[in-house]
Amino acid sequence: MQWSAARNPIHQSLFNVGALTLATVSAAAVFSIGWSDDHAGRLVTALAGLAAGGVYFVVNTGLLSGAMAAEGRNRWRAVWNERFSWLLPHYVAFGAVAGAIALAFEAIGLYGLAVFVVPLLLMRKTMAAYVGHTQRSTHKLREAAETIRSQNASLEQANRLLKERSTAAMESLSATVDARDSYTAGHSRRVQRLALAIGRELGLSQAELDLLGHAALFHDIGKLAIPDGILLKPSTLTTDEWALMQRHSDEGARIIDRLGFLNDAVPAIRHHHERFDGAGYPEGLGGEEIPLGARIIHVADALDSMLTTRIYCAARPAHEALDELRAGAGAQFCPAASRRSTASPSLTGSRTSASVGPFSHPSPSEGADTFRGRPRHSPLRHSDAA
């Protein structure tokens, strides 16, 4: 068996021929012992056919199992149970058929042989045709599955490129909004960094942080619809102008919603000017009704506004800005987001508007408009900026 397990083609052929020969001779020996041509011995002959089928199966599969076990260094019985044991009833049944064929041949000659052999040959031909058809169908299905898999991979790659390019285009538009006012250059990026820092402090998952980052970056994209005459107006906005300015959050939500793959960021963009006490816009939501992403962006936006020099006001020291966040917690700001923003070392380090870091450059805030929404002496805080 070790010799056969060496996988030499000649050795394998000799082993197969030898195994079949030995199994056939063993089955024939058993059958001849039980053969009887008298009337009473026919039942014994049929039983001998059953035994011969079993012997043929045991000898043939036993030798095969031994060779496989030697090749794979497994136990003979384990190989036999796994590969061949389920075939035993079939071989025993074939042995019974062989006994019946022998009896028929003894009784009526070749006609008896034909009665059994022809149907068996037809059945084998039919099964071979069925198996061949099944194999061809399976092959076609595998080819179709491979084609679909390849097409899916191509579609995923195209979709990824489309998302990347669409996101890049929206980032450029966001930067264009910031660039319209020299005082607000880089605002959206800074708000994004601040919002992500607060989100990490709140324990958001990576997927939630990714979504928050997109919403924060595009929170002011709706200002593309606001005329320069209003957006850059250095004096107080009129009531109509302020109403138009307030529409930028809804406009931004509509723009991002059309992309199709950032739908989950839309609520945070639409509601980033809502106040915790319900006095914000566009819908006057309050408390937990406001999406968490919107509450975080509102705090980040207000903080960047206060730390940035604007056309209508100078930047405030970091400690004053953080005091404003604490004072507005529960009224204008979400208490949890406000508390995390003032407690985070990355946000509360002693920085001034001229220092290096997220507060280092004049930042564009959506707030460049809010203060202008009311007279300069209005009690509104920096964080109310549009």
C-alpha cells in the first residue's frame, strides 16, 4: 500500500487493477459457495449474491482506504468511514441483483440476462447523461457566478471612485464657501477637527466618527446659495436677509442629500443651528430631539467662531470661549458636548488665536453671519453665529 500511495501513475494503475481483481475473485468465491441449481437452493443463491456484493465492496474499499490512509497518515477505519461506508447498502443490493441475473441466466439463457442487463445499462446511460448535464449546468453557473463576482468588483471599484471624486468635489465646494470670506478660510476643516475631538471624547464608534467628520466638513455647504452681498455684509442684516441666511442649513442638507451616499449625514447638517433650549433653527428642535452629530457640530462651530477674528468682531481668548460654552450648556449647547469640549486636553490647552493648532488661524465660522443677524450690542453670544 505504501508503494501505491507514492502517486506514481504506473503504480496506481497496477494497484487499481489488482484491487478490482482481488475483489472480483473474492466475490466470485463467496458466490460459488452458495450456488445451487436446484429449486430449493435458489434462495440460498440469492443470499449468496448479497454476501458476494458485500465482500466485493469490503475488499475493494478496504484496499483503497488502506492506500489513502498510508498516503495521508490517517487511520484506516477513519478513512473508510468517511469515504466509503455509506456505499455498503448499494453494493449489497447490486449483489442481490447479480444473484437474480445468475438465476435468470440459468433458467432461460441469454434472454434472462438481457431482461436484467439491458434495463441496468439504460439506467446507467440515463444517469450518466443526467450527471453530465448537471456538471455542464454547474460549470455554466460557476462561470456566471465568476462573471457576476468580477462585475461586482468592478462596480464596487467604480462606486468607490465615484464616492471619492464626489467627496473631493464637495470638499472643494466647501473650501470655496470658506474662501469667499478671507476671515473664514479653513473654517470647515477646523470645525471638522474640533467635532471629531469632541466625538472621540463622547466615545463614538469609528463609523459614527466618519459620518460626523463628513457632516462637519460640509455643514456650511448651503452658503453657496447665499449671495455675497448678504454673506459678506459687514453691517447688521435686515430681517429678510437674516431669514435668507437661516436657509443655508436646509440648502446644505439638500445638496448633500443629492449625493446619495452621505444620506446619514444630512440630519446633522440640517440641524447644526438648533439650540438645546429649542430656540434655534430651522425647525426649533430641542434637547435630545436634535441629532447628536448636529449638537456636536454646533459646539465646534461656535468654539471656532469665538476663536476666530471676523469682519465684525475680534477673536476671543481660548479661556473666554470655553467659559462661554460652559455658560451656554443646557440652553444653547448640549450639556454633554459642551462638557466634553471644555474637559478635553486637546481642546482646552492654553491657546490663543495666534497659536499653532486648530485655533491658530482666523477661522471661517458659520458664525460670520449670526452676529450680523442682530445689532452689534445684541446679547447673543458668538456661538449664535450663523
